[in-house]
Amino acid sequence: MGILATVPEKTREMVALVDQYKAHILDVLPDPKKLPRVIRNIRSTLVKKPQLAKCDGLSLLSSILESCALGLELHTALGHAYIVPFKGRAVLVIGYLGYVELAYRSGQICSITNRIHYANDQFLMRYGTDPQIDHAPNMTNRGVPVGAYCTAHIRDGDTVFTYMNAEEILAHKKMSAAGQSADSPWNHESWEVKKTMWLKTTIRTMQKLLPKSIDMMTADALDQQADMGQRQSLRLMDAIVGPEEEEAPQQAEALKGRTSAARNRTKPQQTPPPTEAPAEAPADPPDAPIEPVPFSEIEKTCIHLGMLFSTKAQILRFSSRKANDKDVHDVTLFAGAGSPTKFTVWGSLPAWVVDNVAVDVHEAVVGKPFKGQPTYTIRSWVPSS
């Protein structure tokens, strides 16, 4: 047991829970060789921050898995990402250096720079056909911070930048639910820590101007959910709670019954077979419901496992098959934008399903990727009136 014998019981339970799911952490790590380092960092963080042990286990595991899937280290000098407690949940907060890492990793960025603009600096900024920032810092007396900016040189030769004044940055903090946590970097007593959130706000704003990167879009989507006080989408929830997996009593207790509740809500006919089906229906979302969004918006942003959405579409074609003695139907829909998309329907197929009929999908869910592509399962749909 070692030093863990001296820490609170709840912390030891959380450390044991993380150890129990090391195989799942290994599955999502881009570099499996880093697993021992990742586990050491997590164990050390739980010991140093006992308040995290008061968070529900599922949110802690999700935060760990999400950061590992992005290849961002937690609570290290690299400043990639942090986990902070907020209203009984663990919330993953991506650091500004985490965003910088993801930007470089996309391969589309030559260089990226973040700076704080202080009142006594010489500063000139202009937009128009020749946008430019000219910043000469006053190294003897900087004055108070009045803004921040981020610039990026893209491989195609373009340069983009975003500037935000102090009022705009602090308005972002005010709107962020996670920013109200005492453990948030926004509220750290040190300006050196606090200013990282100023820098992060500018890079999050500027990333909309950069070449699209799934990792950066994922990070921003997680931060948006934290800002709105929502439970961060558990795109890796099925790695934690398998629909056919039985929980050990101590594990169920550590997760405060949430995993059992999720499994009890899962409809048996929606559980896909483990090998023959092209997609698996994830467990229902956790306690806080995820608001449905149109599929046209889903296509524009990062897709998370377990996300619910709705859409209007037209049936282009459909086919039926058997998988482990269960009826499975593959329905290709065209939602009016992008490419035709294949959806899965489990159980009986309604009699009104025919080619070219218009439908309203009231509820569909994002499932596990199959051959590198996201999958979608329809739960509720009707013909358009």
C-alpha cells in the first residue's frame, strides 16, 4: 500500500478505481508506453487533491479517458490539462498549452504565439486588407493587463490572429460555470496561473480560423460543455460501462450507483451483438440529459459517443439482416446537407418505411466508431407530416 495507507479512505477508493480501469486507459492512449507515467500522475493528483475523491467516479474516469484519448498529460509541468471538482463532478479543463500542443499536432501550423497586452506596452493593431499586430512590451513597468492575443502562421502562408480585450475575456469567465469553481485556474491566487486562462480564451476563439482539427474541436467541445455547466459528453462511456458487463459490488459503490442506473435504462433490443454488428448502441446518457441537436449541426462539430440528436431527412434506401438472431436494419438517410448517412435500427421496422419517404428522427444516438467512422442508431422516428 505504501504512502496510500496514510491518505483518506475515499482517495484510496478512487485510486483503486483508476487502477481497475487501467486496461481502458491503455486502449485510448496514443502511446501505450506512457501508461505507467499516466497512472503515476493520476495517483499523485488524487493524493495531492483529496477534494477530487468527493466527485462521482464516472465523471473522474471520463475526464481521465478524454484527456488520454487526446494525448494530453494531466497535472504536469507541461500544462496540458487539469481536472477540477465542480458541484460533485470532476471536470476536465484543457490548458492553453494543451491547445497549443493540439494545434501543432495537426501538422497545419508552422508557429503559434500567445501574448498578454499590458497597459504600458506600445501596441498597435489594425484589421482590413493588411491585418497586423505590432507589440513592443515595456519591460520595466508593464502596467495592468488590458487584453490578450494569439497569432498563428499556417503552412499555406497565411497568418491569422485574434485579439480580445480584458472586458471580453472576463465576460467569458463570468459565463463559464466551471470558472466559478475555487479550484479553477481562473481563480488561482497567482497571476502566472490566472493569465493562462486569458491566453487560452484567445486560442479557443482563434481556432475557428484555423484548419479543422478533430482533436482541437474535441477539446473545445469539452470546454464548451464545462462552460455551460453540463456533464461533459461521455464519448468513452461504453469503455467504462459495457451494456452486458456485470459490476462488482465495490465498483458500483465507487461509482455511486451511476453505472448500474445507466445499464438499467438501456433497452435490451438496442444492445448490439459484440462481434457481428457494425455498430454498438451505447448506454443511455448519464443523469443530466444531453439536449438533442440537429444532425446538420452534429456534422459541423466533434461527435461524442452517447450524444443525442434529431434530424429531418429522406430515406434513400434500407436493408435488413440478422445478427445473433436479432433483426437489424441499415437505413441510409439524406439530411439535406453533406453526404448520405447510414443509420442503424434495431428490432422491427415500421411498415411506413419505404424508399424516398420523408422522416422526422426525434431521437438518435452516436455509437462506437466502426472502421474509423462514427455510427448512428435511431431510437425514435416517425414519417414527416
